[in-house]
Amino acid sequence: MAKVEIYTKAWCPYCARAMKLLTSKGADPIDYDVTMGGKKKTEMVERSGGRMTMPQIFIDGRHIGGSDDLAALDASGELDSLLAA
């Protein structure tokens, strides 16, 4: 299974939706809660090319984007192959 990292914040419905999809696929994402900012939020912004919205998702170091981007990968059938790597 691929290494999945997700940057989230509390009370974020998009974060919850992304986590639900990832776990339904058998992934065990590393969840970085950046609700209060800090070093992990700075890291997220740098890794994502300046994106500030939550969640930001990475699979094996590849920036996937947010919840809608993850759902689009799933709809196209690409998500399963990325997670299987």
C-alpha cells in the first residue's frame, strides 16, 4: 500500500470526506492536523505549491490536491492504482 499523507483541520467536511474515501480503499493515512497552523501548515503550503485549502493530500510524495481532486481520481479509476503502488 502506498504512503498516504493528508493535511486536515478540525470541523472540515472536505477533510472528513477525503479521509472516508481513503480509509474505504484500505489506506491508513498519516493525518497532520494543521488547525492551529505551525510548522506542519508551513510544510503543507510548501509541498502543495502554495495551496492553503484543506485537505491537501499526498500519495507516495505526489501531490494529489484536495478532496475534489481525490474524488475525481477515484471516479476515473486512477486512485486504486496509486494506492496499490
